[in-house]
Amino acid sequence: MAKEGAMQLQMDKEKVTGGIRLRRVVANVVLVLLCVLCLFWFYILLINATHNNAELSGGRFHIFFGKYFGQNWVNLMHSSINIWRGMLNSIIIAAGSAVLCTYFSSMTAYAIHCYDFKLKNVVFTFILMIMTIPTQVTALGFVQFMRNIHLHDTFVPLIVPAIAAPVTFFYMKQYMDSTLPLSIIEAARIDGSGEFRTFNTIVMPMMKPAIAVQAIFTFVSSWNNYFTPALILKSDKNKTLPILIATLRSADYMKFDMGQVYMMIMLSIFPVIVVYLALSKYIVGGVALGAVKG
Amino acid sequence: MKQAKRGKVVSFNKWGYIFLIPFIAVYCFFQLIPLVMTIYYSFFENYMSGMTQIGPRFIGIENYITLFSKGDMLKYALNTVIMWIIGFIPQILVSLLLGAWFSDTRLRLRAASFYKVVIYLPNLIMASAFSMLFFALFSETGPINALLMNTLHVINKPFIFFQDIPATRILVGFMNFLMWFGNTTILLMAGMLGIDPSLYEAAEVDGATPTQVFWRITLPLLRPILVYVVITSLIGGLQMFDVPQILTNGKGSPANSAMTLIMWLNRHIGTSKNFGMGGALSVVLFIITGVLSMVVYKVSNGKED
Amino acid sequence: MKKKLLSVMLSTAMVAALLAGCTGSTPAVSSEVAPATSEVAPVTSEVEPGSVGGGEEVVLEDTGDKLTIECWNDEWQTRVINLMPGYTQDSESDPNHGHIGDLPVEWIVTPSDNGAYQNALDADLLDDSADVDIFLVEADYAGKYTVPGVAKPLGDLGITDADIADQYAYTQQVVTTDGVLYGSSWQTCGAGMIYNRDIAKEVLGTDDPDEVQALVSDWDKWQDVAAQMKEAGYKMTPCAATSYRVFSNNVTTPWVKDNKINVDANIQKWIDMSKEMVDAEQTGTFGLWDTNEDFQKNISFCVFGPAWYFDFCMQAGSGDSIADRGGWALCQGPQAHFWGGTWVCVAEKTDNAATAAEILKTMTMDEGVLTSIIEDYGDNVNNKTIVAKYAADTSYGNDVLGGQNPYSIFEGALANVDVSNMTIYDQICNEQIQTAMTDYFTGKVDEDTAWDNFYTAVEETYPELSR
């Protein structure tokens, strides 16, 4: 059946109609425009990192490269800010959050998706409800509480709470609804696989695209988060990149240097791009999930 | 389906509880406690005047009365919804369109992987850095004004975007669109990857047009993820903060027209740490978003079950 | 069901205990600590403003194992590292750790974005287990911290009237509460009217600071010049906001009286004058920090600002700005005023009072250190004798100002500055009035609506206030 379909498809392709060609042109034009719109900002950040403070002051705008890239780099490296330490801290926190968040959210979603227990609907409704609570609402109470139990100025309050991420859980649950048939789990049970093992060796691999997507989202939002880390982290050795950028931006007027600020923004975007590109193959590569459904 | 499931897995159901332990434990410890404190304090007068703590003094529902009688909660709610819609409508349309293009086997876009990777990139830039760039671009002496004046000759003196109500709102919506449409597309695509390719092949064999495939196959099968996108975007929209906060320097100007509910909340809990009023506002927000999300979820998921 | 109930009860009990813990550990600063302070320094409540009173011997001790300093950037930090005798940095690349003698010093730098600095400082000051010895404050919110129980009166730090005799009075008023002095600054931020020499020559026929000053010596004359500028095709100022500080720092009543928001006549005057000038197209309405082209081309006649404005805002060094060709000059303008500044306070709960007092005294009062600050950093220092010396030095000139010596004008600006009407609410009131009124200037709302928006914003920020 599938083979016949493929053959038919092959025949269709040979007599490609003008309609498809037109649609392809339209799609490519729209996509190229969108890509320009998306990449433009990176270009401008790069351009700005090549200009010095005087050229950038007052929000002046540049379209072409300046000649201060090296100077900005040297200034940043010789400033009192330890950018590499900040990068390491950011990586630990963002990667830690992403790993814990995706693994445990999948686990929670799995519990709701494939087991029937008395409190199931209560728990599910509860998680849906708490998903709607703005983070700003509880932030100050959270910080106060962390102080009381002496966890402030550590990474714990920035990493561990990622285990309970209602939004990621909800995505995993929705994803399982559309792609994870219970028959596979039952088959695993018949083969004598324990529940925990089934989850780790069968369910998790099937969740790869969803995990990749949510890992990126969690990593990026943790990487770019300023609000909570600024309230939690105090000592220099713990500070993350957004806090260091804010430090640069609030430097006193004799040292204020937008060239350095842009250079630092460039540098701090770099690792996220690497992580994103590394994970993006799961998004664009097309893990053929449908196959297991058959 | 449900019947069969219940019959077979009954002995394993205790695992449901076991798998929930990490989430529930961490949630209770790190989030429920601050949350309960927030709700609890919404019934108290409790703020800082300078370095002096006022309260906590139990005042019943007075904070809620103040919330609804004084100030402009409705106006800020409306601002928030307007700016959310300005960003969300193009976002969901573009994402669905891109998703449909990417999943259309006949279209065979050669650079599809490249496009897919690039559209998410704006989300990698910090909101603050992004706003800095936007601000410079649209400032009175920025390149957009130069373009409008000197090249296109549409206007003869600079148009001050950030002092114009529709312009400011559109810019906020546009920034949100740019930052999030890639995200939405990725979510939808991940959902589309889960759709059995043989369904598309079968449809092609039957001679279905791309439009038919989209409406009859893609969209219905995508529904769980679509529901997720709508709900999270709604929640994210009602919690809109970063972009208007930075773009308007925390003021919500002009004339409070870009002031969102969370910016308003921030005003309460910022300087004076007014946990009383902040708590009351949070509870109201929580109820509104909770109800809206449940409605969306029930309406779209309840149909078939 | 029973299980559920039990879990609910458990979590309720847990939260109740936590809440109790929280309220217990948040000290009500003024009520609990204030009496203790008055025991230590019984005389302080009777002293004159600008005086530390006392004269009795104060014995200070270091008992803590490290000295902690909280600030929001490295401005003062660099000055301490380079100029404080006996200060050594632990490592060249790490400015935040050092020693004074054997005592370790740790700097906690929290950027002020989003109120993060004040949040962190508040938490540390109120948290008994956190160590804070010295902290810095800005003029706009200094009053929040210069209260009993938070900052230590200078009299308790062994500082005498003789030590502060040469300071400018306004710098002391900013950190004085109920007659008690709680801090000290090394700098002053006197400001003046910075005007464009080319435009002055063309329209007024002179760019000499004294002659220009005579033409703008009060607001009526200033507005006459604005009309002349308009006729000649120039704007008087790039934006209405630039003159705001001149009015707001010359008010005769405070922003808040008995928890009621009070609008000084001078603020109303700024609003009326600005609206008039915006309508007459003599000034623009955009933000204070966006006035970029005005520093490149001859568009606007003048701005108001202090010394730090030259480098920070006027684009000196960009190669093609007016500042680069020395095209500006400085005069006092219609009213003397100041803008900004940083103050040093010692925390009441310091456990290293001796060293903290030593740093505060040396870094803000020692003549040798202050002279070095002028020489090395170009700050205007808080010492009349030293400033007078530099003001009289004809060989000194500022490049941005075409070689003019600004010290005498900045000094003159400070002579009559009166900050007795500052309140802890100033920062928000000053910000919100400008935001609200910009909508009025641009015609987005009428004046009444603008006022409503202003009052609402302030009341939401400070629940204790009403209109």
C-alpha cells in the first residue's frame, strides 16, 4: 500500500503542475523575507559590536561595520567583569534546568497519560491551574523563602524548581496524546519490562522531538532570565551573563561603554546559538514518529 | 479505548503516583509555599514605607475592593489583550502557513531546514537587547524615520513612534510576533512530525488538494498541540511584561496605553513591596487566566471524548 | 478523601509555620531599633542640620571577620581601590575582593536595573544574618536609608564638625533626617546651562558666558531668548525634560506632606512653560536620553546639565560632535541647581565600625584624596576650599567647553541649593510627572487626565500616599 502510494507520488512529481511551481515561488519569497527579518537583528548586533561608545551614544544607528571590534574585545576582556565565569554559570544553570525540566516533565506527563488513578483528574486540573500563575506574582515571596532556608546565592533555586514546570508538562502531555500509543507500553509490559525501565528506554526516545523543543525553550529562557537570578545571586562568582550585562550597562559615566555592552551581548548569544543548532536537527531532521503508529 | 486501558493497566496504576512524586514535591516546596503566601497576604495590609514595614494587618477583602474601585484595571486588561491580539493573530497565521508549507510533501522546499532553523533565532536575543535595537531603529532620528522622510518622502518631520498610541502598541505586538512566531512554528512542526506520513500519502493518492490536506488532516490531528499553543500564548499574553516594560522604560506610555497587567503588578510590588495589593491582583489574574484556559481546553479537547 | 484532607492540613500547617517565620524575621526597623539608637547617641536629636553634634569620644571597634560594601557600579569602588591608603586588592583581575590591613573587604555590586540594587540592599539590611558595613545611595532615594536603625549617624562614627566644615551644605541636607547626619559624599553635582556657541554668536551676538548669562538670568528673559531662537530657526532646548531638574530641585514645598501628594508651584510653572514652548515649537517632546542629533548639528541652543553630562551625553570623542570641536559653553542659567550624586553610608548594624568609619572619612573628607579625585577623575569634589582653588586656576580649561573653566560656575550653582524639601518619594514623583506631562505636551491627553495618570501612578507605587 505504502509502496503503491510512493509510486503514484513519483508519477505526480513528473508532471509537476504550474500551480505547485507558483506556490513554491511564493513560499520561498515569503520565507526569505521572514529570514531577513529574523537575521537582521543579529547583523545589527554584530555591527554595533564594531563601533565605539561615542559612535553608539544617543542610540545612533549603524548599517556598516566600524573599526572598533578588536578594541571592544580587548576592553571587555580587561574589564573587571569575568565573562568566562559568567558564561560557565549561565551554562550550568541553563543546562541543568533544561535537563531536569524535560526529564521530569516527561515523567509527570507520562504518569497522567498512561496510568489511571483516582486523583488523576484532580492532579491534571491542578497543574493546568497553576500553569496560569505569573512568575512575577510569587517571585518576591520565593526570594524571601529562599533567604529563610539559606538557599539564596546558590544555583539550587534557579535549577531545581525546573522539575516542576507546568507549561513543559502540558506540552509533553499534549504531545503524548497525539503520538504515544498505549499499545506500545502494554507490549513492553508483556515483554517483562519494568515501568521505570519502560519509561526510560522506550518512552523517552520516542519523545525526542518534544524533548529537543522543550530543552531549547527552557535553556533559552533560563539563559536570558534576568529577573529571578538578579534577586537570588549575590556574589561575583555566581553571577550569570544577563546580570553581568546589566553591570556593564550601569557602569559609571567615565567607564560606560556601549561598544563593550554590544560585544558582551554578542558573546552571550553565541552559546545559545550553538546549543540551538545542536538540538535543531531533531526539529528539522524529521524523526519519523508516525512509523511507530502503524 | 478508555475501557480497554482501564482493564489492562490497573495493577500498574500505583506507578502513576510514583512518577508524580518529583513534580509534586518540588512544586510544593518551591512554588506552592510562595503562592499560598501570596494568596494569604492578599487579605492583609502589608507593604514597606521606606524601610518601615506596614502591617501585616488583616483587612478582609479590602484590597480586592480597592482593586476594582480604584485604578484602571479594566483599561490595563484591555491594553494587554489588544497588544496580545496584535501579536498573536499574525503569529498563529504565519506559523500555520509555514507549518503547512513545511509539511507539504509536494511543495519540497529546498531550503526548508535553513528556514526552520532561522525563524526561531530572534527568540535567542534577550528581550532587553532586542528592545534596545528596536528603540534605536524607531527613534526620532533613527533609520526608519530617515527612510520615511528622506527616501520615501511620506512625512516631512520625524514621526515619534513611542508617543503615538497605536504605533507603540503595534510595535509591541510586532516585537512579540517576531520573538515568538518561530517558537510557535517549531511547536506546530513538532506536532506535525508526529502525524503519520502515510495519511498524507493516502491523501495524495486520493488526489486531495493541499488546502484539503491542511484542513482535513493536518489541523484536526494537530489539535492537541494547537490547544497548547493557544493556551500558552494566552497565558503568556496576559503575562506580557518584558517587551512593553523595556520599550516604554517601565512607564507604559503614552497615556498608560501600553501598560499591561503585569507591569501594573510590578508597580505595586516593586518599590513598596505591596504584597497585599500585589497578592489581590495576582489572585484575580490567576482566576481570569485559569478560567480562560479551562474554557479553551474543554471546548477544544472535550468534543471527541 | 481522608488522605486529601490530611495533605491539605499538612501543607496548611507548613505554610502557617513559614508565614510566622517570615513575619518574625522581618524586623520593623523604625519601631524596634530606633530606641536603641537614641540610647547610644542621646545628643543627636538636638543638633543643627549639617552638624554631627557630640564632641564626646566615640570608641569604635572591629569585631566582624570581613567588611562588606554594597553598591551598584564600580564608580566609587575604583576610587577606593586606587586612593584608600592601606587598601590592597587580592588579585589584579578581581576588583571585588581586597584587604584593609588584615581585614578582608568584599564588594557586592548589584546593578540598579529594575530596582535590583535597592531590593538586594533592603533584603540585606533587614536580614540579621547578612553582613553589610557600608552602602551607597543616590540623592533620589537617600532619605529611605538615612533613618535611625538603618544608617549610622556620623556622630556615632567619631566624625566631628571640623571634618565636614568644608562640605557643601546641600550634600549634608540630602542625608540629614530630623537633624541627624547619616552619610557623606565625595562629590558635588552642580549643574548649569550648557549652550551652543555658534548659535549664541549668530542669534545673541556673543558667546561670552557672562554676557549670555545676563540675557538668560531669569525664566522670563530665558523665554524671550527662546522666541528669538525660534525666529532664527533654532530650538531653544531639544526637549522639555532637560529643564525639569532646574525646576524640581528649586521647589519650596516637598512632594509629599503628611502622606498627601503635594505639587509645588515651581513644578506647575515647568508644566505651563513647557506646554507653551512645545506648542510654539521652541522645544521637542522626546525622551531626555534621545537628544542625539542636537549634539551633532546646530539645532538647539541649550541643555541643562552637570559635569558628568559632558562625557556621558554630549558625545565627546565621537569625532564629529559639537563637543569635539569645543562648541559648547557653560553659564549658570535662570536658576542654580544640582543633579545627581552618590552618598556613602555606614550601616547601623556594621560589625566593623572602626574601619568603615575610616573609609568613609578618608574617601569623602580627606583633602589629599579629594584632590586626587579631581586630578584623576575630573569629579567635582565636595570641598569648598579645594574647588575654589581649581576655580581660580586660569590655566585649567575644559575641551568640550572650548577651554572654559567650569568650576566657578558649578560652584556658584551650589551656593544656594536648598534640598530641605527632598522626600523618599522624589524619584517616582519626578519620573511619573515627566511621563504624565509628556502626554499632555504632545496633546495625547488634556492636563486633567495627565494629572489623574500621575496621581494614580504614584499612589500605586506608594500605598500610604493619597492626593
